[in-house]
Amino acid sequence: MQAQTSAAVRCKSVVKTYDAGGDKVVALGGIDLEINMGELMMLVGPSGCGKTTLISVIAGILDQDAGSCEVFGEDLMHMRSGQKLKFRARNIGFVFQAFNLLPSLNAVENVSIPLIINGVKRQIAEKKAAKVLEQVGLGSRGKSLPSQLSGGQQQRVAIARALVHDPRLIVCDEPTSALDHETGHTVMDLLKEVALHQDRALVIVTHDARIFGFADRIARMDDGHIDKVVDSVDKL
Amino acid sequence: MNHIALKMLMGDRGKYLGIIMGLTFASLIMTQQPAIFVGLMTRSFSFISDLGLPDIWVMDPKVQFIDDVKPLQDTKLYRVRGVAGVKWAMPLYKGLLKARMADGTFQTCNVIGLDDATLIGGPPIMLEGKLEDLRRSDGVIVDIDGAKDKLAKPPLTPGGKPVPLKIGDSLELNDKRAIVVGIAKTTKTFQSQPVVYTTYSRAIRYAPRERKMLSFVLVKAMPGTDIPTLTRRIQEATGLAAYSQKEFMDLTWNYFMKNTGIPINFGISVTLGFIVGAAIAGQTFYNFTLENLRQFGVLKAMGTSNWTLLRMILLQAILVGMIGYGLGVGLTALFGYAMRNTIMAFKFPWQLLVFSGAGVTLICIFAALISIRKVIKLEPAIVFKG
């Protein structure tokens, strides 16, 4: 996919430190990163290099200590808490490593959650959720509980949940690490096919080198810094 | 989001039932034990409440409760009758006398002597015979519980059931003959002794002779007379204590509250029930929230506000609270129904429903608060931890 020039995310000198038993641990040591609309950006690197912290900051669920991170031109850190919640609910979709589906809700109900958070009535939300489930190939499993679905199917439900409210940014944390190779590829195909288009950007944090090929650009992180941003896996 | 909250709550059946059981237990203890307590305490003044006719009870000023009889001189009756505003004043004897049973054993009875002419102060319900039958020679009326149990005759066959006392049977009260002429239903008394009604003159004949024999004077006020004014007037004119029925019941209640261990014992039971119920329900509810913390984190990350999460947790707490309360109160009512014909004291007024409702509400608020605190402090970034 051809990367668009308009930036979905623009991070400048983002710093984040954690207090670990009195010691300051620098998770992000001045990150500069732009993610464009229509782009699938992968954040790769060893464990503890700050990938998850960075997507947490990008998604507005963690505040940086210094620097700025604009998402669609809005600086989330300076938003009021209520505004930030609304912004997140409308504009960001999440796909998690551990799927994080609510175990007592069936697939349709799980997928409808972002719509309900955005104030859509349950019946309408569930109708739309059923349609999105069809898009991800799970039209017939709408009434199934997460425990009745395989890992790949659960991740597809999670993808449907991330897409159902048409967010402009989707953040995925290790979406394939709990899946086997073939299922991981299927999930990535699905993400690229269904989730990615010109009005939307995807950020994927991953260790899984088998899926690097799906990225438009790859940012390699190490020790709280971005080493390198490349547009091809061969250049890593 | 309410739908999601309820699904989250009921999704884990084990935890859900655990919370409800804790609250049911707390609610049961908080209603059943006070119901027994209230039942027991009501028995302390049941003799007063059974006597609906008189407006005022007159007695020695040192009397502390209904069974604390300090006899008066018979002449006091006439002094009371002379007070302006008194429609009538009747004597009442109340004392504990030993009845000799057919098998030679003795049973202490509560003997009530009623005014010979009017029989005022008689039992509220006659099951067999008539109150007027007391005028028959040596006639006494016995309460049904006493007739069936403590005053019952020995079994006809060894190992058989005792034979209830019936009309025509005789007793010996202080070596004097008494013939049963009626069986009455009375409210059980605190000491659960058999109650034997007879005439005043016969009662003082049964009782060991003393200089003073009159236990109480029962007074009816003239129509339109203010009762508090009349009680004050009787006190001033006779130097005796005079109480309205309600005041005498309160005096008796307060005596038992202050001078017996009953309130403390039941208070401990109820407090323990509350603490154990709160601990079980609070801990289970808190654990339930802890186990769902990640799910709350997911909702928070997706844009759910703390206020919405708070409402969800409150809804969960209210639902389990209502179910637990309903089951607890229902079980208490069943317990009361099952025990209705036994010696067990049990009274379940609406105030107890309010009391246990408030208790369960407190437990739910406590359980919800500790859970809410955890959820509000929750960092949504936990959702990115594997």
C-alpha cells in the first residue's frame, strides 16, 4: 500500500520514565516518529525496548513525561480526561496479544462494546457487530463465547471489535504471538485487507519476524530509542 | 453498559453464587436473630398486652417489670376508685404458685386472680369453656400450652405421650383443689410457665397468706379523660405508681434490656452475622472485581469513563445485594413459619426488614467501594501486558 503524506501520529522527543523501586528506568528516551494515514507501521525490537510504552502513549492511555505526541493533530496529553476518553473511544481501535475478550459475552456482544461505549443502542450495536463479524469470516459464530472459539477465531473477533466503530487508528500489540504461523498469517492478511485503508493507520507492535513483510514501514527500537525506520524488511 | 455489567457478574457462576450466599447468610442472621430477640422480648410484656381492657395499671412504685410483683394493701383499690376520672378500678392478683401434678411432681404456675364480679383481666381467647365458668366451685382456666405440656397428665402407657389437661380434670394448688373449667389461648410469657386463671378471692385463698395480697389495680378511665393526666392524678392521690399500658410495657422491656444479658447475646450474634456476612460478601465481590480487573482495563482503554465503571460495579453490587437480601429475609420468614407452633419465640415486624435491608446495603456499599477504588486507580495500560 502506498503511504499517504498526511500524518496520523506525530511524536516528537517523547520521553517516558518509570520509577522502579527508587530507580528511574527510561522507557522512551526521546522518540521521534510519524505514522501516516493509510500506513501499516510496525514497531519491532527486543523485550523491554519501549514498544508497548510507545503505543500506550500513542493510544492515549499513558501520558509521556516530556515531548509531544499528536494523534490526528490532537495532543492527547493536554486534553482533559473526559475529552481524551471520548477521543479514544471514537478514534482508536485496539487489538491485544491476549485477545482480551470479555469471557462472559458472546462474539457479537464483545464486538459491539466500542459502539456501546460510544453511546449506540445495544440492538443497533449488535446488528453492526454481526456484520463486521461476517467481514472477518465469523458470521456463523456470533453467539459463541470466547471459550468456544480457537485462538485464531478469538483474534478475529478482537479485530472485528477494533474495527466496528470505524476508528482512524488501530493499535495492535503482538497480534500474532499467541497464534501459530498459519493462523498468524491469516490474521495479518485480514488486518491488511479489512482494517487498512487510506483513512486509517495501523500500528503493530511485534516480535514476530514472520509478519514483518506485511509492514509498509518498520521502526526498530532498542533501549527506549528508535534505531532505524525502514520501508522493507530487507533493510532491517 | 448495564447489560455488560450484568453479564460480567453472572458469567462466573461460582463467584456469583458465592457473593449471593454471603449476603443471604448476612441477611438471614440480621433478620432471624433479631426476630427471635424481638419475639423473646415481646413475651416479657405479653401478659400486659393480652389485657386490652384497662387503660392504666396501678402498682407499688418499686415495681420494675410485670413479674416483679410487690403487693399492695387491698384498701388501695378503694383509694384508686375514689380518684376523679376513674370509670372503674378492679383488683388483679398475679403470683407464682406450685401446682401438684397427678404423678406427685410440682410445677410452678403463674396464677392470675380476676375480680370476682366482672372477671376483668381474663384470657384473650377461650378455646374450651367460658370465662364465666370461673364462678363455678374451685374453677380455674388453664392456658393451652400449659395444659398440653407442663401440666399434662402422665402417659396412659409407659413411654407414651402425656395426656393434656382437659375440662373436668383437677389440680392441687398449694394443697387446695382446683377444677379445670376452661382452656384458653394466651401469648407465651417470658418464663413460659403455665398460666392459671381464677377469681381474685380464690387466688388469694390458693396463695400463702400475707398481709398484702393485691398485685395490681386495673383502671378504666372515664370517656374523654386524658390518660396521662389521670395517671398523674392517681399517683398524687394514692402515692402508687400508675402507668398506661404502653408505659408499663416499656418499663418491662427496658428492665429486660438493662438487667439481662439477652440484648448483649443477641447483639453479638447479629454483629457477628454482619461482620461475617460483610467479610464473605466483601471479599468475594472484591475478588470478583480483581479477577475482572483486566476486563475493566480493556473497557477503560476503549474509552469507558470511571463514572460508567463505577455505575457498572454499583449495579452489580445492588443486584447481588437485592437477591441476597430477598433470600435471607425469605429464609427467615420460612424459619418463622416452621417454628410457629413451637416454644421458639419469633416476631418479625417490618422494622426488622428495614434494619436488615440497611445492613445488607451497608455491606454492598462496602464491597462496592473497595472494588471501585481498585478500578478507578487502575492503569488502562495493563491491557498491553501479556
